[in-house]
Amino acid sequence: MSITLADLAQLLPVWILVATGLLLLMYEVFANQADRSHYANISVVGFVLALWATYSSLGSGTAYLFGQGATAPLILDGFARAGSLLLLSGGLIATLLSPAYAKNAGHDTGEYYALIVFAVVGMMVMVMAGDLMTFFLGLETMSIAVYALTGLRAGDARSIEAALKYFLMGAFATGFLLFGIAMVYGATGSVALVDLARFLSASDSALSANPILLLGVVLILIGFAFKVAAVPFHMWAPDVYEGAPTPVAGFMAVGVKAAAFLALLRLVMVALGSVEAAPWLPMLRWVSILTILGGNLMALSQSNVKRMLAYSSVSHAGYAMIGIVAAAKGETTAGNAVLFYLTGYTFMTLGAFGVLAFLERKEGGPESERFGAYAGVGFKHPAMGAAMVLFMIALAGMPPTGGFFGKLYLFSAAIRANELPLALVGIAGSLVSVYYYLRVLVHFYMREVPEPGPTPTATRSTQLSLGVALSAALILILGVFPSQWVQVSAKAVASIAAATF
Amino acid sequence: MITPTIPIEHYLYLSILLFSIGAIGVLLRRNAIVVFMCIELMLNAANLALVTFARYHGDAAGHIYVLLVMAVAAAEVAVGLAIMIQVFRLRRTVDVDELREMRG
Amino acid sequence: MGSYGTLLVLFVLAGGIALVMFTLTHFLGPKAPNPTKDMPFECGNITKRFDQRVSVKFYIVALLFILFDMETVYLYPWAVVYRDLGWMGFWSMVSFVSILVLGLVYVWKKGALDWE
């Protein structure tokens, strides 16, 4: 094996991000400290260049980097490229939402933006990974950066407590995942996804004769469930989302979840899907049902808007899991549905957290995050209010937004895979969710302020407005012209299926 | 290569035992530092399993994976301990049950 | 059981030698205790009581030490097959070490290495 310059050139978007991150760190220690406005701009330029590099390579064929054929550690196929586009846009919008908020919270430093950039590098490695060990490295690159981001509001008890909880739970999940990888390596002699696929499809008894392999796969799936905050592995999520800086909470809710689901989708489509009536199918199915029901029911009773959004993101992990179950049963449209759904979810959730970041008071505190604290802000800030209406409608899964088509594709893929009960649970969950999403809007457009107390004050910033506007535009475009992205993502998902053997 | 006389299963049992001790420790202990040490135990159980299988398959890659995991674990230690120092400065405790700033 | 027996012999030998050493020094060594000698000894820092606060810089240096120390783990296997890897191996390591150097520059300029 040798590394050629052509191989390295394929990874241009990753190099751009790494260089951006390092540049930010050097800028932080060498540049004039009085001028902090350039961090976000450097970061945005890096993301835009990486997006451009990824976009222009979207049509090229599959490249296997640093290894032989499909067992290569990095596989740059259409799926990896489309996934990277999604993750890079998430990073870009999260960066745009940050400067005004970070200035208030006192963490407007080069490290903050560098950590976001490095986390996206990890996410991109996750979606490119052709073997479990490379996936693990990407996951840890992302996770360690996000642990640090969560605790950046130094001096704020909620932020640092959230960081500790997230760190302990995340590291615990890492333990499960790594032990699972070790077991799979032991059973098959390789960590490559295609080798696992060959092993599983070699004979019907490959699994039943091999308890170590089964243990390994189940532990890996538990690790995934922790990372995407699926019930019953979700208990860290609400505290972490509440305590983390608001733009970081948005970034975590979309980036970490999207990267983990995309990697899981590749694992399921390449390897796990080849087993008929696999023992992990019921497990995934129950996790999906519990996550949808649990997330929605707990979101109903929240009085803090950030916590409500945290539980809502738990429930969205449940919807995406429906698509994973369908993909595990070999349903070809399921992968496409998951990718489309995650795209919509990214923009609507980032947008919602962006509006919250816009409205967050300088002193912050849980009091200003109550539903009641937002009374009438829709009239005071009409543009932001209108954007919030759009994001809440999208999260509830109503047209004309990308959220509607995402759920439509997911549920119809489930029905095609003979998983009607799952689709029904998903629809029931969506109906329940309408209540708590509309509750936000009711408070936003309340005429009289019922309870006096700390109310949110706006943080004006061009970048923040741009970030919210971008999310709103993208979620509308996905809702009105879904076919464009559907075609891209269908081609992307087909590239995994084509490369399996 | 010397034929190993300690059968491979024994390494595996030890590794599973270490992993279980670690996982149970995480669930039962309340001190964040001890919880973190239990997590490290789980990672090292995985490392033991990786070298065992690498030897069993005669595959050098498994040994390299262990080096990768060790470096990753060191990075995790650095971030984790930094977070814990910060928690202790603010709250004078690292007991996870006493950290209840957020409820709901 | 054979190889476990070997292990047992190793443990017994190691433990035995340590025990013999301790006993011998206890009985044979000259003893003249005074307060200065009884103080716990650490090199570098002036020794402090356990309940006193140690500067947080100390932890930061320790954390950074773990990080940079762990990275040398990659140098060993690399050095073993250095000649076989050719220029590719050389440039890979150059890029790896350069990133580490940037990290070092960062912590240095941040003042994380200053003791006082």
C-alpha cells in the first residue's frame, strides 16, 4: 500500500478544515486580542471552501483511500460526499449562530470555533469510514471536541455540570462501542465492514454459531443508541442540551446525531442488512418505539424551552431509527429516507436553537428559558418570530416544509418494509408533538404578558440573522422542491449498495 | 512464534470480567473520578481483547488498534480531568448525585 | 497450567526480593531520625501539606505531559520499520510531528507551561 498525491487530493475538504482549525488556534495566540470578530469569519471561509470542494466532487466515482478495495479504511463514495455536505452545512450554520452569543457568554475565543471545525472533521471521518476502527477514531475526534464545547461557558454551573454528565455518559458509550468492535474483530479477524458482511452472509448459521459476534454487534448498537440519545439511553440529553451554550446545543443535536445515524446507516446497509430475521431487529424496533413515545411524552411536560427541544430531538432520533429498521430489512428506499430526514432535521433544529440564541439574555439562567418568558416576542421581533413559526411547523412534520417530506418518506419506507406498526407509532408521536411545538408559538404570539419576570432580550448580529435565514430558506426549499435533494441522496445511498461486494 | 499454553479463552474471560467490573462500577459509583476510572477499565478490557485476537489471528493490525485506542484514551483523560477540575472549583464536589443544577 | 506456574514463580520471586530488601535495610541500616529527614520528599516543588491547595498549573502541566507523552507511542513502531516505509513514512511523520509542534506552540503561548 502506498499513499499517492491523488489519494490525498480526494480528501481536500478534510485538509481545508484541519488547516482552518489550526489557523484559528494560531490566530488565537498570535493575533491582536482586541479584534475578535475574525474568528467566526475565518471559520466560515473554511466551511464554505470545504463545502465547495465537496460539492464539486459530488459526481465523481467511489475512491478507496489508504487500503485495498472495499476494505479500505476510508471510502469516499457518493454517500460520504452527500453526508459531508450535510455535516459541513450544519457546522457552517452553527458557526454563524455563535459570535453574538459567544461574546455575551464570554467564550468568544479561537478555541471555540476551532473545536467546532475539528468536531466536523471527526463527523466526516465517521461517514467515510470503511472499517469500525476508523469510525471509532472519527467518533472520538468529534466527541472529545464536543465535550470541551459543552463546558466552555466557564464559571456557569449549568454548563460545566452538563459537560461532566455528557463526558461521563459519552465515555461510557465509547467503552461499549470499543468492546463491541474488539468482539467483532475477534469473530471475523477484521474490522472492515465488508469483511463483516462477507462473514455474515457466508452461511445462515454464521451468527448463531458465534455468540462473540452477536455480543459485538449488540454492544456496538448500544454505543450508537447512547450517542444518538435513544431511549433508554437518553437520560443525559436534556441536562446537556440545557446546560450547553445554546449554539453548541443546536450543533450537538444535529451534527452528532446526523453523523452517528449516517455511520449507522452504512453499517446496516453494508453488513447487518444481509442477515434474515436478525436478532438485533427486534432490539432496534423497540428502541425506535420507546424513543418516539418517550421523547414525545416527556417533551409534553417540560417548562423550559431548551429542555423541550432536547426531548424533541430524542423523539426525532426515534423517527430516524424507523428508517434504520427498514434499511436493516433490506428496504432500498429507507436509506434515502433517512438521509433526507436528517437533512431536514438539521436545518429545522439549528434554526430553532438559533432563534433561542437570538433571544437569550446576557445573564442567561433557567428563568429566562421558561415558555412564559417568551410571551409576545413574536410581535417584538417579527422576522425571528416568523422563522420560529416555520421551524416549529417543520419539527411537527407539517407541509410546506422539509420536515413533512422527511416523515412522509420515512413512514412510507417503513410500510414498504412491512413495519406498519412502527409507521403508526411514528404518526401518533408526530400528532402528540404538534401540541408542544405549537405551545411555543402560542407564547411567542401572546398579546398580554401573564407573569412578569426576566424576559429574553435580543442579541443583534448579522451572522446570527444570516444563520437563521439560511436554515429557514433551506427547510422551505426542501419542502417545496424536495426532488432535487431526493435525487442526490438516492444516488448517494445507491453508491453504498453498489460498493458492497 | 511460541505456541501459547494459556488458552485464548482465559484471556477472553479476563477481558469480559474487567469490562463487567468497569460497567457495573460506572452504574454504582458516585464519585466522578472513580466512575471515570471504571470507564478506563472498560477501554483496557477492550484493549486486552484486541491484542488477544490479534495474536489469535496472527494479524499485526490488532496491535496497532491498541496504540490508537491508547492515544484516544489519553486525549479523553485530558479533557475529562480538565472538566472535573472545573466542576470541583465551582462546586467543591465531584459527586455526580450532588450535581443537580438542572431538573425537569 | 504450565505457563501459569511460570507466572507464579515470577510473582513469588519479585515479591520475595522486594521483601528481603526491605527487611535487610530495616535491620542493617543506620538510623538517626530528625524532623527534616521525616518530612515527605518530592523533587521540584516545595513539599506541602496534603490539605493545602496546589496551583492548578500543576494539573495542567501534568495533563499536557500525558498528551504529548502518549504521542511518542506512534514513534516506536514507526522507527522499527522506518527504512521499509521510505519517503511516504518520512513525510507522514513530518506532518504528524508538525501538528504536534503547532499544539506545543499553542500551549506555550497560552502560558500553560509557566510554573508561576
